[in-house]
Amino acid sequence: MTATAASGLQLASARPCIASSRRVFKAGAANLDVNSKAVSWTKLASACHLSQSLEPFRRSFASSSVKFNKVVIKAMSESSENKPVSGLPIDLKGKRAFIAGVADDNGYGWAIAKSLAAAGAEILVGTWVPALNIFETSLRRGKFDKSRVLPDGSLMEITKVYPLDAVFDNPDDVPEDIKTNKRYAGSANWTVKEVAESVKQEFGSIDILVHSLANGPEVSKPLLETSRNGYLAALSASSYSYVSLLKHFIPLMNPGGSSISLTYIASERVIPGYGGGMSSAKAALESDTRVLAFEAGRKHKIRVNTISAGPLRSRAAKAIGFIDTMIEYSIANAPLQKELSADEVGNAAAFLASPLASAITGAVIYVDNGLNAMGVGVDSPIFKDLNIPGEKH
Ligand code: NAD
């Protein structure tokens, strides 16, 4: 996926599909003329790499006694339906996003903010209170200017930075030692409920909610050595924080809105070193994604998805201590042998936030160069005689 200057974000990899089937598939309100000679199901399916998902349509049309002349596939937001568009643009103009968990320009939260901004969304961020001062100062002094550059050359604007501590829902929850802690002294209204109220007061509504935060104080301890407090703290900061954010922000989310969190494969496969209950926290986050998708979908027409991201050298990941090893491991063993860039996750998030993903909810979407698909580590000496294709590292 790449971003282009002309029309915000474009799904470049989808282009050959659109181009090769231009007569039957127009972005906007696309017409699929099933009687036309232009429709070759196998051609369309293979061009779009969609053979599995198109097969049920093909079968139902083939067996149907009813003649359908036109099937309208709505792929875009209403505003763009009547405009001629080329490619398949991700258009988030007029949308507002709140991204919780941005405190520098190295993490997934920043990359997601940039992709959403490139697609036209207005950006609000929530920054952990102890990191707020240095983040705002760095932003003001231009330290992030290089990484604020968007595909069209402009700089990403962050309309407002809110102090946030996502382990506290309302002021009554805040213990005395935090209230009197000097790292919290200069900030106010940073519990989840208060932040949601402030955003409502100042902006009215949002369309996109992103949870890009996690914390496990005992992450370097194996699960067997993790204390109850450490385990519960990991779940509070990394899983319940999402439930709480959604609960408090849903009342100000417009119907059709989208919510995204970030998870890690350690929820479903053993990753030694990712301890302290963090693997459990990610498992909870993924399970909650399904339940929240149901509840928020039924009641508020809001979609809820999580991105299972590959390893990135973020501040949080560096603190865990073995991120370089995980990046090397991925390059050696994943189907795609390249280092994952944060932008690839940002672009996937922009897609999930957009009307292009209007039927995707309750899903764990892997953005990890395909590492999740592997059942073995192919760099093991055990496989040395197998002649496995790929670069040796
Ligand atoms: P990051 O350091 O950029 O982001 C983590 C953020 O969480 C920081 O900004 C930190 O200040 C914030 N935070 C911690 N506790 C908080 C609290 N109580 N309230 C509010 N904010 C709080 O690191 P990242 O790796 O980009 O992490 C973002 C998300 O991506 C996390 O959910 C992480 O588990 C997930 N993830 C990361 C990787 C990776 O390899 N980096 C892989 C898969 C998933």
C-alpha cells in the first residue's frame, strides 16, 4: 500500500484489479453487469485475488432463475458516489479521529494518525499524562516535523493533544499517590470519562477511535512468575482500557464510525519473553473485539476491529527488550522477507476506518508480513536440506 498526493490514500495493490475490470467495477456506486460479456468471473476473481469471496456470488447467480441486470455494489462513502474517481481512494475528509496512545513519532499510534490525516481526517490524540510534557514540547519545537510530512508534502496537523491515563475511568478511581504525583501535577481532566466529555464539549463528535496503548509492569517476567497485581495491571492498561474508551466515546461517535485497537500474535501462540500477563491481555483484547463489535454494531452501527501487528521498534517494544530479535526472526521466517514499517499498519488502519471496510467488524486483521501463517520457523537448522526459497539472513 502506498499513499499518493493527488487523492489522499490509495490502495495501490488494488489498482490492477480495478483497472483490469474497469468495465464492470467502478469505484463509487459500482455496477456489476452480470449479463455482460465483460464479466468473466474467473478473470475478475483472479485479478482481484478474491476467488474465494466471489465464488458464492458466482454460484448464486448461476443457479438463480431470476435475471439480474445490475447489482449495485456500494464501495464508497455517500459523498463520493456521484463524483468521478480514479482508483479506489480512501477518503476520510470530514471525519474526526481520536487516537489514544501517541507520545512520540516511533509507534503505531503516530503512524495511524499520519495515515488517517493523509486520507483527510482531523486528528485528536490522547497522550499518557507522564509523557505529555515532553511530547508537547517536542511537537512545539519541531522535533517531529520530519515525520509529520504527509504524501502531499504538507505537515500532519494534530488539532488537540489531550492528557489521558486510560487505567482510570473517572476521578473517583484515582488513588492519592497519583493525585499527588508531580508527573500528573500540571494536568487535569485526564480520566477516560473526563477526556470523552472534553472532546464532546470541544468537538461534538468523532468518527474514528483508535486504541494504541499497552502497559505490563511485569512484562519481562514469565507468566509463572507474574504477580496477581502485575497480571491485573497488564489487563487494566492493555485490555479494559479499550472497553472503557469505547464505552465512554460511543455516545459521541457518529453511526457508521469505526474503532481499531492493536494486538499481537502472543495472544494465540507462545512468544517467550512477552510475559507479565501481556499475552493474556492481548487474548482478552481480541475476544473483547468480537463482543464489542456485536454490542456496538447492534446498538450504534459502529465497527470494532483489531490489527495484529508485526514487530516494530517502538519505545514500548524497546522497553520489553528483545524487539531486534523479533524483527530478525520475522525477516528470516515470514512469507514476506522485509522489515515491517509502521506506515503499513497505519494504512491498514485507514482502510479499516474507511467506508471501504464497511462490512468488516469483529475481526483480527494481521499486518505482519504473513508471519502468523507460519507453523514452523524455517530458519531452523533442521530444515537446512529442504531448499526453502528466500534470502538467507
Ligand atoms: P508506543 O510506545 O508507541 O505506544 C504505547 C503507548 O501507550 C505510549 O504512548 C504510552 O505512553 C501509552 N500508554 C501506556 N500506558 C498508558 C495509559 N495508562 N494511558 C494512556 N496511555 C498509555 O508503542 P507501540 O509498540 O506502538 O504500541 C502501540 C500498540 O501496538 C500497543 O497496543 C502494542 O501492544 C501494540 N503492538 C506493538 C507491537 C510492536 O512490536 N511494537 C506489535 C504488535 C502490537
